[in-house]
Amino acid sequence: MNMLPYSDHHKTFRMQLREFLSSEVIPYVDQWESDHIVPKAVWKKMGRAGFLCTAVSKEYGGLGGDFLYSVIVIEEMVKTNHTGLMVQLHSDIVVPYLDSFGTESQKRKFLPGCVSGDIVMAVAMTEPDAGSDLASMRTSAEEEGDQVVINGAKTFISNGINCDLVVLAAKDPAVDHPHKAVSLYLVENNTPGFKKGRQLLKMGMHSQDTAELFFTNCRIPREHLLGKKGQGFIQLMQKLQQERLVCSIWALAIAETILEWTENYCRNNPGVGKPLAASQAVQFALVEMMTETRIGRAFIHQLVIDHMHNKADATETSMAKYWISDMANRVANRCLCLVGDVASQESCPIVRMWRDIRVFSIFAGTNEIMKNIIAKAKAF
């Protein structure tokens, strides 16, 4: 089922990306998972091949493509069965902050490198004592002449080790209002006072370089303010909608991939003297999961179309983020049960996906936060 208006150019782009990933990514994924990081050189290869930041205009070296190119990249990256090369975070979650709110000087300085892969971006919001509540962040940004002095710590930062440029959320301690105090800043790697901490070892997403970041009297130029001062909270809220849509597309693609593998396994492997798929219990389980993923895809396609026409609804995006990520976790758990003992082995490909999908109900705003957003919108 497809409701999305893919052109021949989109289809060609998908095939080119699939060929690139089959030769430059998939053969090395197991090593990257073992190493707990992806080499920076791979980012550059992907950028030079034209697969990063597809929405960035040609003026800055990008493709100038619509959101369907982002959908294609997300879906094809899922098929590599790893998350270390987190292209969707860089291209569709972090770079849009720079593209939307950056000055012309900032965009000319940084966007071409983001497109080429020479610059890997991260966004630093979460703090050790402030998770989903952005207003409780403590990282400070104080102006001193033509500089801004930053002090604080961030944690659970994806691309934290490989990043060359960080979109940092920090508060002006002189402003009492918790939301109006927040601004966004661009912090370059190797800036004095900016230190990357330990890489966090996680249950899943082993090749994804999640890290702690520390800022101690870190001085950046005032012109590295991203957008207007005091508008950081509003900017984050605006961009979190696309982030949650990206997470929903991503989670759905993982659920579909797990289910496809499981269906093929059940068709071709014996249970008690006959294929597993001959069992009515297995058939019913597969049918139920197929139905859920089909419902999810119809929902996602409508949201993508709305997003492309600037008609995105924050309530429906929140619905998709919580329901699809929960559904993907249900599918992963159920598929492991169907596969049985084989799923206890690391060589089983859906084991990695099962680990990786767990965090989707947590990041980009927990699913409880999504339900809270929906409830407030409905004025319950």
C-alpha cells in the first residue's frame, strides 16, 4: 500500500541509495556494532554520494528535495539493521534548526559541510536532572562583551562523540521566566571549555555514539546565537514535530522489517513436522501484526502528506509517535516469541532490532508526554 506521490526521480534515488548501502555500509555493520561507533569517514562517503541533508537547498550544496527523500533514507537505513550511522538525526532533526533559524553567514559557514559529511551535527537538550522537562534545564549562557559563556552538562546526546557542531539549548540565568530564558547556540567541536565525556553503553543502538557533553566556561562568539535570543523553547517545540514524525516513520519501518523477516522464517522453518506458518496460532499472530503495521502505514502516509503541505497537526503527530513506537515494540516482542530459540542467538537479525526499538517510546519525548500533549489539546 502506498499513498505517497513518489516520482521516477525518487525511485531512482532509492535504488542508488540501496546500492550505496549494500557496498559501503552493510558489510561493516557488525564491526561497527562491536566497536560501538561508526567511523567518521563513512559520513563523508555518504555525504559525497548525495545522501545527507536532502532538503537543504542547492545554494548550499544540497539536493533541494522534498520530504519524500527523507522518508526514503529513513526506510533504507532501517534495512541496514543498525543505528550508528544516524543519518535521520543529522539530516532531518538537527540540520533543520540551522537551515530554518540560522543567519545567512551561519548557513554559508556550516551547511555545505553538513551536506558533504565533513560536519556531523548533534542537538543537546537533555540534562542529567532534566529529561522531558526542558524548562528545568540548568545549562547557562551569559553574555560577556562579544562572547557568550556557557556552563553546564548534557547527557544522552546522540552523535555525541562524532559531532563537529552542536545545537545547544541553554538558559540566561538573569531571566526568570523558564521558557523565555532558553536560547539556542551553535558550539563547534574543539572550542575551549567544551569537552566530550564518556560514550554511554546502552542496551541497544550499540554502534550509535551516545555521549555526555560538558561545558566549563566555554566561550563562543555572540554571532553563534541561533535565531533570536529567548526564542529557544519555541524553536525546539517547532522542530520537535518533525523529529516525532521522523521517529514514527523510523519505528514503523523497523516493525515492518522485523515482521517481514519473521514471516519468511515461519514459512521456511519447521515446527512439529511442518512449517511454523502452518500453525493456526502462528498464522493469527502474523495476521494481527500485519494488520497493525498496515494501519500504521496508512496513518504515516497521511501525516507525511500533511507535513509536506504545511498542514501538520501536533496532536496527530503525537498520536503517531506514541502508538507506532508502542506497536513496534509489541511486534518485536511477539516476533521473538514466534521464532523461539533462534531468537536467543545474537546471529538472529531481529534480535538487534528488538534491542534498538525499545528506546523509541522514550526519546523525542516519552510516550507519556505524547499522551499528555494530546489530552491538553482535547481539553480533557
